[in-house]
Amino acid sequence: MRHPVILTVGTALAAGALLVLTACAPHPSANPTTHHTTKPSASPTPSATPTVPPLAADVLFQISVTATAPNGAVAKLTETVHAPVTTTDQQSADEAQLDNECDSSWRTAFSSTAFVVARVQAFVVSGRWDSNQVVAADMAGYPVWQGDQRPYQSFCASALPSIPGSARAVSPVGGGKPDSDGGWGIYRYGFGVPTDPGAGDQPSATDVVLSHCSIQLGAAAKSSIFASSWPSSPRTDNGLSCFFGGP
């Protein structure tokens, strides 16, 4: 694989360590009769630039990307990651899945443990999406997944979200500062295109191509110095990825 998107358990433990796209509204067209009158024309009222609504108070960030399949179908994927919590909304089930898929070593990986929960959503914008055309989703640490997805190469790592569909991920992280001791700010998040081993660094005619890669930071992310630089440093790999953070 050219740009592996899987974040293994070993990598997670070893890790020590917006661009909000807005579109300017079209400028009002000139009145074709204005130059025929001697009266001064009033200056047109500029159109308001669309604004992106703020994220919910408990959201760290939201990553958005457009995926275009070889047949021309277009999909939009988002990954919304929430601030760490000490207990999730389905804690017992999450812990059981972590024990089953990641083994119990996650319980002693950090001096204190918190959990980040993410929601990955995929929508078909146009065309007919072939289910054989896949995009992998990256998530911090030891992620376990539920919903419309399947494992990429193994459990407790990246997943292949269904397009269209909605999937939930939860991962234990360090419960202290975000940028140290396994905190959420040291990990990689986003999307990548699985490709054949040994292929070049450009998408092939059979690859999904990613574009319009962006991240919107929420107020909950202000405590991370690492995350503050993410909007200006997306990793796109010539259309094969949309990653933020991590090594």
C-alpha cells in the first residue's frame, strides 16, 4: 500500500508525540442601463459571505472530504470527533468490544484513561456508488467500530465505512493533556484510499480520488497546540488521503 491508513496498536502506543471552505457569493451583475443615465448609480449591496455554523460544544473537530469514484460518482465523507469523556453513552458494550478486539492491554496503556467517540458519515452526492470502491477511515489509538462499516486489514484499527452509511468509533486515549501521554492530539485522523502495494504515488484510473479536504476545529480543541496547526497542514498525498495529525 502506498499510503497505509491503518494505525496499529503498536503505533498507537509508540506515538509520543480550518481550512473551512467557504464560497464567496457571486458579485451582483451590473445593470446594463446604468451607463445611459446621468444619475449616479447606487453602490450595490455586497452579498453576505456564507458562514459555517460552529460545532457543538463537545466536538473537537470535523474532517470533511469529497470522494470521486472512477465511474464519476461523487460522495462526501465526514468524521466528527468528540472531546474525551471518562464514560461513553454505552460504556459496558464499548469496553467489552475493546477487550474482544484489541485485547485488554488498552486498560493499562495510559496513566489515566479517557475515551474519544467519533461519527463517520458518508453521503452519495451524485451518481451510483460502487460498493467495491472504498475509502478507509482513521481514528485515534485503539478504535473499535460499530454501524455501517467493515474492518480494513484487522480489528482495532482503520475501518472501511459504507458509502452511503453511518458508523461510530470509540477509542481509549490518555486522559491528561491532549498533546502528551497518549492524549488525543498525538494521533492521526481522517481518510485514505487503499491502493495496491508497490503502486506509485499518484491515483490510478481505478482509484477513488479525494479532494476538498478540510477540517473545522471546535472550541473543545483549544487546549491542543498540535491541533491548532492542523487546518493549515492537511496531508492529501495527491488525492489519496485526507489526514490531519499523527506522525
